Amino acid sequence: MRFAIFSRGSKVTLAAAVVASIFASLTGFGTAYSAEENKETIALSLANLLRAARSVISDNQEHINDHTEGFKGLSSDMVILTAKEYYEIDTGQALDDIDPSTLQGELIRAELDAIAEVIDEVQERINRKGVGFKGFLPDIFAVDVAERFRAKAGSSASLKVTAPRKVLRNRANAPDKWEDSVIEKTLATKEHPKGKHVTAEMFESGKQAFRLVLPEYYRKSCLQCHGGPKGSYDITGRKKEGAVLGDLGGVISVSIFDS
């Protein structure tokens, strides 16, 4: 395993073109990396988009759980539009400026489609008048989007939401060995620059992979479930972790695989 940024030039051999063609027929993502693209750029954009979209759900939790209202106006179009605004604020770049003909553009489109599908399918639930807690939480949303994305991206990329083991609520999303090591030995340390992502290259599932983890920190809206008093019960019936604003709450993990 080596910690470095991998990029691929635009020169493609005939054999590579054949492989890319087969890959495209199987996954729908056969676009080669251009000279301007690299895997870190792609992975970071995917992670930032998921973080932005989850923030939209987090910021609207009280609205979603308002039992006095029916239609919430939280359509897939609204969530995606707001997520794009958050993305541009966070990154300084407009999501719509990404070339849709590149692999990055194709993967971003797949993630946007995944977001839309998840939001469309919960409309009846979140618009149900007379019901308070809807069970549609930011973490549930993010996990569902990541799962949909993986199905769409096939063997070209993977997206995952996980967290430090001490605050992990869903064991099915437990960090793997590398993620766990990065969380505990790097992200959780005082020396690590807050918000800085970590990358590595390694074999994953028998393939060469570029991996990236983006740390996430508790926002004000997160503390309704994860704040204090520690040990008290949140709206879901789980015990609160006693977190404070800005604590490391989880990571978004992205893998970009060689074709």
C-alpha cells in the first residue's frame, strides 16, 4: 500500500480501449481519465456532494418531523438544488461546472440520481400529517444514497458512510481495517488539520483502488440525537453520545477502482 495521488494520462493503448469498452458495457462507466482528471479530484467531489446533501436533510429535521404540516416541499429537486448550493459554499466550485462527459461527471450524475431516488421514495412518509418522528434521519439518508450509488457505479467506484467505533450506531457500516486506522490514528488526533481528507492507494476486493476518507463533524442539528446529556435518550430511543459541536462524528469513504 502506498500513500500517493494517482492520475492517468490521456494516452490509451488499443488493449486498454478494448478493456474500457467491455467495462462500459458492464457498468456504464467506461469513460477514461483525461489528463486533467485524477482520482483524488473525483473521490473528493463525490464525498463533498454526499456531505452537502446530508446537511440538507440534517438542517430540515425539525421541518420533516413537524406533525402539524402535511406537504413539506422537500422534493428531490429542492434537495438537489440546495445540496448544490452547499457544495459550492464548501468547495468554492459549482457542481454544474463539472464536464458531464468525463468519468467524474458520470459518477456525479449517478450520485445525484441516487439522491433523487431516495428522496422521491420517502415523500409519502415525510409528508404524513399528524405524525411527528418520521424515522428519516440524515444517517439513514446517506447510507441509502451510498447503497444506491454503489449499484449504479458498479465496479468503477464505491461510496460508504461510517464512523468512529465508539459512536457507531449501525454495525453494518462499521469501518474496515484501513478506515479504522485512519480514524483513530489520524483524524481523531489534535495534530490533524480539521476537515482535511486522507488518501491512500491499495488493493481492495482484489483490485487496485484509490481511497479517500473525508471527516465529518457534528453540526448543531446533529446534537439533537448525538449531544447531551450523555446517556439520555434521543428521539429514536437510542442513548446520546454526549458529543459537542465540532466533534468528529463520522467519515465518508470513497474508493475509485482501476478498470
